[in-house]
Amino acid sequence: MGEFELIRRFFTRPVRRAVLGVGDDCALLAPAPGMQLAISSDMLVEGRHFFADVDPRRLGHKALAVNLSDLAACGARPLAFTLALSLPRADAAWAGAFADGLMALAEAHQCELIGGDTTQGPLNICITVFGEVPAGQALLRSGARAGDDIYVSGTLGEARLALEALQGHLQLPPATLAATRLRLETPTPRVALGQALRGIASSALDLSDGLLGDLGHILAQSGVGACIDTRLTSALLTAGPGLDTELLRQCTLAGGDDYELCFTAAPTLRAQVEAAAAASATPVTRIGSIEAQAGLRLLGNQGQELLQRYASFDHFSA
């Protein structure tokens, strides 16, 4: 099976929104009047972002999910994506399963594949996703203000817990490992929540490298500090009963691969935040507040300030 046969069999779909899709030198997108394009790229590399034995269906899902999560953090609606795929060989069974996982998530979010590239080489997946958001309404990292509440969606830490177990650093019951590995390999992009938070959240981003490290980007770009209550963040790790408290903190505060949203909003908008969460069927938890003074403070189980620091994932130091 050659390159173009692989593309034709597994990655060509009729386009419904794009002006022009797969099959030409460029795809063409036309955003609706009054809308801005939101664009993001993510790369997944075997051995760095996923294990060699990962289910290709799950890998297809995750490859798109991490990009949709970026659109969610901007409050954008997905439109289309491109796929650049490097494969060791043209394996029809693998490509078919990968495409199944990829396209199922794409169809769930009405996000169509409109182009890309394939080549032979080490397994490497790069997706660029396109969305649209009303002009001036995109959620940014730079809008947090002193006094704002800090929220996270969903739960945190399960992906890191699965990674620790898969790397042999701890033992988990089989059912717990299966559930946490599912969170690691098939994250849920919070697209509906992101759109529901337009006009409510003062800042937002998605959590890919760990809560504290990613929150730090909001603090830096907004010129503020924050206080986080770790009693609230520890409760977000639903797979954690019986585990060491310090491990729980590490997983929830600096775990990575959660792909939940972290956002801020004024305390006067708490009812609107709850309504957005309900409308998008996404649980959210208030975990702290923005402070005027730069820096990040952590509160422990007794309300005391913690001196321990937690390092989030970094591609060039891990």
C-alpha cells in the first residue's frame, strides 16, 4: 500500500464546511463574518508522548483531543484540522484503527480533516486544528485580575498516576490502572465548556504540563499571583484513596496530560460559572484565588503555607 492509497482509504472524507479539502496543494477555509480563526498545533512522538504498545484507536483519539483542548481553552468552536503523519510502514490494520479513533472524535465535534502530509519514518503525529470565535471574545491567558476565583474542570492527576504505574514506580489495582490509563490515553477536550465561558472567564488555558506550571503562564501574562488550597486539589484525584498524600499532591499539582481547563472569573460571576458548567455538562471546582502580589502560594491540610515546590513537565528537562 502506497502513500496515496493510505490517504485515500483512511484519511479522505467529504468536506462539509471547508471550501476545499483533501486532494489539492492547499485546503481553503472561509470563517463566518465577524469571526476570527483560532489555530493551534500539537505533535505526539512515540516514546515521548505515548507508549509503543498504545491502542491505535486511543492514539488517534488523543492526537486530535489535545488540539481540540487548545480550542476549548480559547472558547473556540472547532472547524477543521490537518494531519501530518510519519509512519514506520504502511500498516493497514494500524492505520485503520488509528483513523477510526481520530475520525470518531472529529465527527463528534464536527471538525473535518482537510489536508496534511504522510511520510515514512519514526512514528510521529502532528495535527493543526482550526476553530472560530467571535471577534474580541477569545479566552486568553492575560486577563486574570486580583480577587478572581481560580477554577479547574473535571478531575486532575489520573493520567500521571497511570504513567507512574506504567513506568513501574508504583502498583495500582488492575481496575484502577485500567481507568487511569483510559484518562491518560483518551482525554476529553472541554470544548463545550470553553464556549460557555465566553464573557465569563477572565482568563483560561488547558492543562497539559501540570496545574501549577500551566497556571504560571496565566500569572506571568496577567502580572498577578495566586493562592491554591491543596485540600481542594487533592479531592480532584478520584482514583487516589489509600495513596500517599505527597504523591496525590504531585499528581494533581504537577501531573500533566490532564487536558482539563483552568480558568479565572470574578467572584460576582460564580452563578454564571455554575450555569456554564451545567450547560456544558462539565463539573468545575473552585481551587483558589488570584492575588495582586506576584508568586504562587500553596496551602496545606491545616491551612498552613507549604514550602514544597512542585515542578511541572518540561520537554527539555525531563
